[in-house]
Amino acid sequence: MAYVALADKDHEQHLHDPQSFISKYIWSQDHKVIAVQYSLTAIAIGMVALVLSLMMRLQLGFPDTFSFITPDEYYQAITLHGMIMVIYLLTALLLGGFGNYLIPLMVGARDMVFPFMNMLSYWVYLLSVLVLCASFFVSGGPTGAGWTLYPPQAVLPGTPGIGGGIVLMLVSLVLFIVAFTMGGLNYVTTVLQARCRGMTLMRMPLSVWGIFVATILGLLAFPALLVTGIMLLLDAVLGTSFFMPAILSMGEQTKTAGGSPILFQHLFWFFGHPEVYIVALPAFGVISDLVSVHARKNIFGYRMMVWAILAIGGISFIVWAHHMYVSGMNPYFGFFFATTTLIIAIPTALKIYNWVLTLWRGDIRMTVPMFFVIGFIFTFINGGLTGLFLGNVAVDIPLSDTYFVVGHFHMVMGVSPILVIFGAIYHWYPKITGRMLNDTMGKIHFWLTLFGTYAIYLPMHYLGIQGLPRRYYAMGDTSFLDESTQAMNAGISVAALFVAVVQLLFLFNLFWSLFKGKRAEKNPWKATTLEWQTPDNPPVHGNWGPELPVVHRWAYDYSVPGAARDYIPQTMAPEDVPRADDSYHGEEGEHQ
Amino acid sequence: MAIAIGILVLVVITLLFHFMSPWWFTPIASNWSSIDLTVDITFWITGFVFVVVNLFLVWVVIKYRHKEGRKAHYEPESKKLETWLSVITTVGVVAMLAPGLWVYGKVTQVPEDAEVVEVIGQQWHWSFRFPGADGVLGQTSVAVMSVDNPFGMRADDPAGQDDILIADAELHLPIDQPYKFVLRSKDVLHNFTVPQFRVKMDLVPGMSPYAWLTPTRKGRFDIMCEELCGIAHHTMRGVLVVEDEGDFQTWLQGYPTYAETAARPAGNPEVGQATYGLCGTCHGAQAEGIQQLNAPKLAGLDSWYMSRQLRNYKAGVRGAHEADSYGAQMAPMAATLVDDLAIDNVLAYIGTLPDESAPATIAGDAEHGKDLFITCESCHGKQGQGIWALNAPRLSGMNDWYIIRQLDNYRQGIRGAHPQDLYGKQMGFMARVVRDEQDINDLVAYINSL
């Protein structure tokens, strides 16, 4: 049977038709509802992780004043904070949330190609979150092995949560991966199979490119974590020795022998480094679209941006051991992994240049999303550049395991993607809810968050250079730390508390604007991409009404010379473009 | 406009912070100034890029902000500009990578004349081993580790007989002599770091990673564990003293070889009984402890622990703090034990005395104490039975009033403050977990119930 693209047999498609409140909002198969479910769950569990970080900061900033958490609780807090933020918040929100919402709308599909599996993906994700939360309530509490869960320590006495905690953590991860795989297969298939007519790959908005490539990375990288998690689970529960050599624990010989802790680290980071880009690439894509829309200018170097995403995605699989320079692995690996890591900096730098060059000669609108775009460019430049320290093996050695690392990855993987997420929420909120978020609250939220987070993370780099080690419950007296270090630590903690409180303003804005926000026009930012061209706002189930859209141009026709308006929607045929004068001939507008 | 100024302010703050903050590399004490140089090179290159790109961003945002009638320039791409930027970025990356790899090459190549010292990590302690006269470290095995052979020395390996065992968290090294640190972990991952030396490396059970360096500055430096190794990770501290060759040799000769420790006779309880007469006047004839005399129960207490405390009293490491009046009483008593053999003998006698649980003298909420004890049991054991491998003595069945006094001393820095009392320093960290008298009473009430 000849292959027929989904878009060409649209009339044969059967969307499940929501009948009741439950099938519409709870057991929903609508990608938009699933996206909101994913996002709200991720934000809720993210708030837990935020509170955990405050407990840590109170201990670090005021060790003898607020000693209300014990070392056990401190190490449990760092573990759960890291794991939740990286996996259950960032990955879930950027792919499960934004991926779900944007892909079908931006490529002109009615829904994900497997809506039932999409629904299942969310519910399994929710289950993984609940299993994770359950570990707070078992005897011994959640695991305190550090978010990397390194064995042998993760499963031995001396680490909190070796009873139920570590088991629930690993089970939760396995469930998360199952959920991600169901969602991820959907995203990839939808991008490849369900694009509307005219939407070639090289006309896709970069948001879709970023999410698409990140999902492929996830589908290739998460299996490594899956097998690692299962093997560690067997080591923990059945006493196998995949990662356990012969050791002495609590003064007694264990029954384990022959396993390799380094093997765990290789497997973990084979997942863990692509994971960084699983978070970063969607953020890169989204920021590219926001910068273009709000600067009223095409993204600079679109093709280069696409190739950079692909290059970064590919190289991200051969840089993992830069997390392991001082792990005891064969030291000669250092030469290879330092080289690949610094090579990956080149396409990443080009992306930064292209964002700035998109602003260059633009018509920059100072909207709230644009504030977040510029804030992101600044923090990402900062975090990207400190990555060059840690990627270069000789430079990394003195900085490894210090607060320099904490400062770096929070800047690049914490603050930067979170700024993108905020910017994206301010940008797409009118599409999702039909109302605008409050601008004043948005701007206050932006300024306080940007300066507040910088006050947290900039000093950490310098404390790390001085030698302040990570994962220390208390420092006590040392021969290398200046006395002012403790004062700085207290200052960082105050900034962290401040930033956390500021986020309440954001949550309030989300809630308040839902009822009191200004009603949004269909296309309030005058954007070209398909999601703004839906017949209904917010779009209803099926997205497009009776006819699928047809795409005539790339996603970035802003300020095309000769066109009457400064944007031409992707759905607009060349002959329909209103012209300002005779100089417009349509060809320029059909780039790609 | 505001955002441009905001970014400009952040750039200025960053530069001011960089040049004015007091936090920078601690003065180097090893040959690895080339590592510092690679860090400096990276700072200059990335700092330049940071300033230039951000200032360009600031200028662009000011210059191209929306004004009535402005229209953005339409230019999808510029091959020339993109090529140039790629080339310049590549040059910058090479300028950082090349010196980095060159220095790293030296990090991986241990010089021929390097001496060897083994660094041993365990939860949450350091110990060390020198290869002795033959220059070869003897084989070790986890299977033979015990309270009498904590280093896991293989008795059948002749190379190990002359190995010098440093069962202490303090290591001395001679200045200007390259050393290869062979790293061994008994249990979990650890990391050997002396910040002033710059190089660091993980200890991995089942493997022997290494690092090398030449100490170039005399002084007393902290050894830090920088790989999360469990709840007392932050207390896993050691000391590294760099000194003249002569001082180093004197220090080294104070430690026994493996052959010497293996040949050391067991204590003789009959000889010890006579010595104990003096001890018994305070601690009781059955070593049951006498509260009125402030002398705790000794019967049933781990002998390795009492041995260390006696040596600490003798050396002025314990009982020397001005506020420790009871310790000051014990110190001259310990001094009457003339040598290690005398200590072993008296401990052997104490080991023969009946071990009956000390009576409870404190009331508290044992349920709450149980929660607090979660931290304690990681070292002292679930039953408070004491674990030799963690250097944690028995708590259960001992005098509760004595435990309370010691916790108070630790919390106030009366005990564990001496620079050579590294085990006491650890307990000082952990003692902060209890906040007030009520916590302490509850904790002790739980220990009494074990």
C-alpha cells in the first residue's frame, strides 16, 4: 500500500471525543490538557525540591543557629533536590509540558499520533512522582546517596534511606523512564509523521527542533539509566554485585565481590550528560522562537541553528566522562573527553552569537518574555563559559567537587532553563488560557529572580576556587578557607530565601491572571507560527477546526521587506500577503 | 533600556566581584602551579568573551529597541559572519585546550624518582602506609581485615613485612620530594584532596587510582574527602604536614612496621591486674564506674578505644583543655602507664572483668531519643555496640552521666579541639546534632534502653 502522509488523510482520522468533565480534563487524551497536567505536576514537585534547597541553605548559611536538620536530613535533601529538579521538574516540564503542548500545534497536527499512549505517559509519570514522594514516609526516609546515587555507598549502611528509600527512588526512576518513553516515541513520531502540508523539516520552528532532538537524545540515553537503575536495584535488594566489589562495611566483610563502582559512573553519565542537553535543547529552541518573535526579526542563521542542535545532540553522547576526571578511571580518557567537551562548546557558542545577532538590527519589543530572553542570554553566557573550565581536564582537577561546580551547573542548568521556562510561560500563557499574564508582576518577578539568582551563584564559583567542597553538611575550621567564607555563605542563603519567596509572586500571577488577566487576542504577539493561527483561542480539541492548516513559508518571516505588516504567518500563501509597496515579490518571504 | 542597564550592571558587578573578592586560590604548596596557570588562561579568555559578548548585547538592546517607525532588518543568514565567528571561537577553544592537555599530560606521568605512599580511606577516616625499606607496598585484601589487622595486610607477602603502618589521620611528607599517592578504599568512594596541592583523585574500592605531586611549601594542611561517602562525609578530615627530611624521618620512625604490629604480644591480664589497682580506686574494683568520683565504667568498653584515649591523655591530646578538670585528673594517672605494653596489660585485665549494664540515672523521652540516635547509629552501631572500623566506641550499657558530660564537652569544644585529636574533632561535628539539654537527655534515655 502506498504511503500516505497523515495530513493527506485527515478526514480518516478519529479523535477520541471528550464526553464528560472526566474524559476532558482527567483521563484526557488531548495533548494540550496532558501538557498542563504534566506542567502542574512538575511545578508542584519542583516546589518540594525548592523547599529542600532552602533547608540546605539554612544549614549552610547558619550552621549553628538553624541546626534543625541533621546530617542525614541534609544529605537526603541534597539528593532529592537534585533528582527532582533535573528529572521530575526540568525533563518533565520541558518535554512532557512544552513538548506536548507545542509539537502538535506548531507542526499543524490535530494531536499526538498516539493519544492514548500520551495519556498513559502522564499517569505513569504521576505514579513515578508519587512513588518518589512515598519515600519520604518510609522508615529511614528517602535516600541520601547524592543525586548520582553512586554505589557502593548508595546501598550500604552509613547512608540514609538504605531501607525503603533507595528502592523507591530506583523504582520511581524506572517508572519515569517508562513514562518518558511513551511520551518520547509520541513526540518523535508526531514530528516525523503528522506535520501538516507544506511543513517541511527545515520550516519547523526551532522550539520543535529542540524538543524533537532532545527527545531522540532521551530515547537513546534513558535506557542506560534504566539498566543502571535495575542493576543497582538488584544490588540493593537481592545482594548481587554488579557495582559492588569486596568491601568492609561497618567493620564486617560484605558478601559482594567483583563489581565495579566505576562501571556505574560510566553508565550513569552516559545517560547523565545527554540529560543536560535533554534539558538544554528544548530551552535553546524555545529561546530562539521567543527572541525572534519579540525582536520582530527572523532568527539569525536558522540552518546553522538546526545543524548546531543536531551537532550538540550527537556530540553530547561522547563527552560523558568529563564528569569523571577525578573518578579513578583510566587517566588517558581525560585527553579524549576534554577534547570532545571543548568541541561541543563551538556549536553552543554559535547559538549564543545567533541569538544576539537576531536582536542586532531588530525592532526589540520590551515585553516580559523579551526580558527573560535577555536574562537567559546573560546567564547562559556565564554558565557556558564556566563550563569551559570544568570541561578542560587540567583546569577541572582543582575545581572538581567544589562549589565552583555547584555554581556552574546551577547557572547553566538551573537558572538558565528556568528563565526560559518563565519566558515561555509568559509567552504562551495567552494561548493556553486565553488571558494575558500581568505585566507588572511579570517584570518584578523577572528583576528579582535575575539579580537574586546571580547573587546566589556568582559567589559560589569563587568559594569553590578557594576550595570550599560540595556536599559538606558543615565546614568547621580549615587551613584554607578565609573567615569571610562563612559570611558569604550566609549571604547566599539569604539570597536563596529571597528568590524562593519571589517565586510566590509568579505562582500568584499564574492564578490571578487566570481569572482577572486581560483577555488575550488570538495572536497577541503577532507571531508567525501555527499555534497562533488556530481558529479558536484557546484551541479546542483537534486544534484546527474542519481543515488542517497548510504551510507556505518558514517560521521566521518577520519584517519582510515590502510586506505591509511586520510578520507573515506560516499559513499565508505568497499571493495573499498584503503589500506595502511594489518592492515585495514574495520570493524573499519564501526563504527555505 | 532598563534591561540593557540591568545587564551592564551585572557585568560590572561580576568584574568587581572577580577582582575584589577575597576568595581565590589558597597559596599553592605543590609543584602544580602549571594547573593554576591553565585556570588563569581560561579566566582571561572566557572573561574577555564574557565582557565583549555582553557589552555587544547591551549595545544592541539599546540601539535597536522599539521606536515608532523602526523596522527590523531582514537577513536570514550571513555565511561570512557565521564562518568568522566559528573560526574565532575555534581559536579561543584551542588556546584553552592546548595548554590544558599539555599540563594534563604531566599530571598523568609520574616521575621516575617519585616515592610511594598509600592513602587509605574508610568511612570516615584516613590512614596511610609507606612501603618501607624495600620500596614495595605489600599486598592487601579485604578478606583479612579485622580489628587486629585494620590495614588488611596479607601475612604471606614478604613485601609487606617492612611496610610502615600509619593508623592515624595525620600524614607527614618531606618537602621537595615527589610522591606518588596510591589510593585505596576499604568501603565506598572517597576522594583525596589537599586544596593547596591542587590535584585530587577518588578512592575506589577494588581499584588503585593514583595522583602525584611534589610538596613545595612547609606547613600543616587539611586533607579533605571530596566524594560523598555517607552521613559523616563532612567530618572525614585528615592532616598533611610538610616538613624537612630530618623531621619527616623522625616522625616516620615513631610508627611500627607490619611485622612489628603482627609480632606484638597480647596484653597479659595478670600483669595488668596489679597495675589496675590504682585505676580501681576511682573506676571501681570491677571497673563498674563510680559517679561520685566522676570515673566512668570501663568494663565492656572497646580496648582499642581505651588504648587510644590513654595514649591521648599521655600525649596531652586529651585532658589538656583548661576547662576539662576531670580530664586533668586522668592525665597524670595515664602517665603512670609507662609504655604501650603496660597499656595493653591493663586493658587485658579490664577485658576480663564482668560487664554489667550501668544503672540509668537520667530520665528522658526515649522515643524522641530514638529519632536523634539515627545519626549516632551510623558510627556507633544500631545497638550502640561500638564499631572498631568506624573508630566509634560502645555507648550502650555505659554510664549515661558520663556520655552526657562528654557530649557537653564536645559541644563546647572542650574535647575534640586539640589539633591532633582528629577523631575527637569528628565527634565535635556530630555532637552539634543535639541542640539542648532535653535532646541530650532523650538521646541518653534511648541509649539506656538498648
